[in-house]
Amino acid sequence: MLYASMLGVEITDAKMHVAGTWKVEGSVYRQTRQSVMERVETTLEIQSDDDPARVAAVLRNASNGCFVEQTIRNPVPIEETVKVNGAVFTVDDYPAETMERP
């Protein structure tokens, strides 16, 4: 753990379990497919004989410095560029129509 070594905190073991709950709804053929992440659950188990306040400092820095966690907590705009055959392609120029199954 980078922050533990930077702060001189001894952590002898760490285990992380991450689980998510999500749903997918809509239709591929109607082009209405949507994925929704409903919940993320994490369990972190730390072994350390160090001062709990120092361990908390490591954990706080790790949480605040995690790009994935911060993106989930504070969503950011996505600037998307799509190219098809090398040319910029705008999906919205082609309205969604129900497609037939092959």
C-alpha cells in the first residue's frame, strides 16, 4: 500500500472484497438497452499493530486517492469521440429503429 509506506504505517495484511448490484433493462433490438449500477459494497480487512489514527490516515488517503471510487462518488462528464472507418461518427444522426432478429 503506497500510502502506508509513505506515512510509515505498518500493515501486515489486507484483504478487500468488492460486490456490485446492477440491472440491465430494455431491448437490444429496439436499441433501448440500459445498464444501471444500483449499489457497490466493499469490505476491507486490515491487520496492523500501528496506531489506529495512523491506519485511518492511510485508509482516508487511499479512498480519496482512488480514481474509480471518486468517479463513482462524484460522476464526471464523459467526452466521447467515435470514429467509423477513420471518420468522426455521430450515433444520434441515425435515429433508433427496431431491428429485426437475424
